[in-house]
Amino acid sequence: AMGEVVHFQFWNTSDPEIVYHVKFVSIVEFVDENGDGTYQFNETVGGSMLTFPSLTWEFSGFQNITNANGETIGVKFSFNSSEMRDPRQQNLEIDIVCYMFFEDTEVNGVPVNGLTDLKFTIVIRNWSWTREDSMLALRWDISWSNITDEKDVKPCVAGRDISLSGGMTEEEPIEGKEGKKALEIRCGKQLGYFDYTATIIVDGSEGEATASYITCEDCIRVFLCYPHFSTKIVHDPIIGLTTTEEAAAGEETTEEGVSLPETIAGIPTTYLVSGIFLIIVVAVVVAVKKRH
């Protein structure tokens, strides 16, 4: 999409009233001048931004994931950077590895819900730093498109309702809230979500990731923020889709009066398997376009 931006789309084929979009857009170096541990635009290190169209991406193909009995329990595929067209970052390597499972499991110690989650392992190697006191922010654009225009879309950040017309002037930290996903987008019964773990691997040891966001007219920009590293960081965010009626048994009401699911259970397999294979089809189409 857009020349070389890795772009995922996902929706429920049995009730396709909304399509969710996630795009990997850019990486930027910044100095945390206000000490909040997250990215704001005015903290950007000049000349450090790398846009994803500066990279050429290779698609790995699909690999079955099997259990100890040899049974297929999921699928794995990846987009791996190859050609680098930015002379400042000639040694940079990025892997976006994707996992989908048909049953609940763990990857790198991260719980993954079967049939609802698309789990990423993001690996960034050999970033050429401009400063020694800076951090790195990976920008995702998260948006949606309504098939039925009159449907009301309700975004929610860490359990708090937000408005795209709220007049945000700068990025705000995403404050973690136990039991709440970082970002949820509701439309009717559909609930698309983005989440991430705070624990990351920095040069082989444990480190911490943070996040900030800003709303635009047509999307939410999320910045995953990583500490300064020498060689490599590894992180495991997740996107997914469920429906609110199946999660109703475990939902909790926030102070703002919005019901949010605490657990994901009871999703009809036929709904979600069809959604999973649509994600795969989109991934293949993107890969084919990039190769040609």
C-alpha cells in the first residue's frame, strides 16, 4: 500500500459493517525532553525520520505452526526489509513477523487468543543513531472504514472514550490500565483492537516499551516508543477483532459508562476463521504488488 507501507486490513465476513486498517508508516528518533517516556512531535531529532517507503519488503510465504503431535495450530509469515533507499540507514534491518493461531497459546511469553489475535513480533536491528540520549518511535496509523455510513464508531484508549474531533494538539501518553487494551474501536457489535506488552527485549535483556497517540480526522496515530539500544530490539504487539455480544458475560463498565469486554470467549469459529483467511489474502496481495 502507498508504495511500500505494510498495510493490514481485517473484518468479520459474517457481519462486515466495518473494516479496520493498520499501517506501519515511519520510525523517528526523539529526545524525551519532558520525561514522560513517550514521543511528542516537538521532541523529534531533526533529519532522523525514516518512512517505510524507503524500504523494500520481501514476503516470506506461509509456514504452518504445529504442536508436539504434529497438528497444525496456526500459521506464520513475515515481511522482511531488504533494499534500503535511505543513505543514513544503510545497515538497518526490520522484520515484521506475524502469527495467527486456532487456539489460545503463548509466543515469546505473550498470551495470544486463538482465532481473534494477529500477533506481531517486530525486530529492529542496527539503527544509526543521531544522538546518544535519544529513543525510537515506531508509528502505526490505525483507522477504519464504514460500509454503512450511518454506523457510529466509538474509539477508546485504555478504557477512556476519545473523539477524533477532540482538537488534540500534541501526542499524549497511553496510560496502561489493567484489563484494558491500549486501543479499542467499536462499531455496532464489532470491536477491533490494538494492544502491546510493555516488556521488550533490548540487546538481549529485558527493557520497557511505552506508547503515545494523537487523533487525526481519519485515523489514530500510535507511536510505540523504545529505549536507546546498541544492536537490536524485539517487541510483540497485537491487533485483533471480536464481537461485543459474545464477550458480554465478562464485560465491565467504565466510569464513562462504556461497556468494555474483559475476556474474549465464545466467538463462533466460522466467523473468525473466515476473517483470518481474509487477512492472509490481503497479505498475499500486498506482497505480490510489492514484488511487481
